[in-house]
Amino acid sequence: MRTFLKVMKALSDPSRVKIMKMLQKRVMCVCEIKEALGMAQSTASKHLKILENAGLITFYKEGLWVNYTLADGISSPYAASLMGNLKHWLNDDPEIMALSKRLPNIRREDICGV
């Protein structure tokens, strides 16, 4: 039951659901996520840690960048099930639609000046 509750709590926050929807579109770094959601980097990092602990996302390092992506769902059947359903949910939500439209213009190179 503990694993189930961890996944459910992780997805109980609107910002974390938005992060999941963005990561369905592409791999992102924390600076892109914070820019897309208009929040402090520390807040975005806290959300990412909660999603990671629930088995919903993972990360890998690429040079100086830490890239976040959706997890494969192997660590938790609850995470796998919800990630599968979330792909089809909320796509017609106005906030998610607006976020999806902004995503192509949010680039780490522009944010970090690299």
C-alpha cells in the first residue's frame, strides 16, 4: 500500500501533473521546467524529487545537464498504470494545451545562455 500511496500523492499536485505532461512531450532539464511553470528552481527541484521517489520519472546526466524523462514503470505497477492512462488524460485541458504550445519555445540554451 505504501508504494500506491506514494504514487497517488505524487500526482495529487497540479504542478507535478503538468511536469508529467511536459515530459510526455520531451526530455527536459530543471531550468526548462521552472521556466515553463513560472516557479523557482528550488520548487521545481522539489517536485521532481517527489516524482522520482514515486517511480514516475528518472534522470540522466549529459555533460553539465541533468535531463529528466518519464520512467519506464518497472519499479511500480501503480506508476506504470497511471503513466499509461495519463498519456490520454487532460490533453484537452486549457492549461495543458497552453503549456504544450509554449514548450517548443522553451530551450535551455536560451534560458542559461549556453
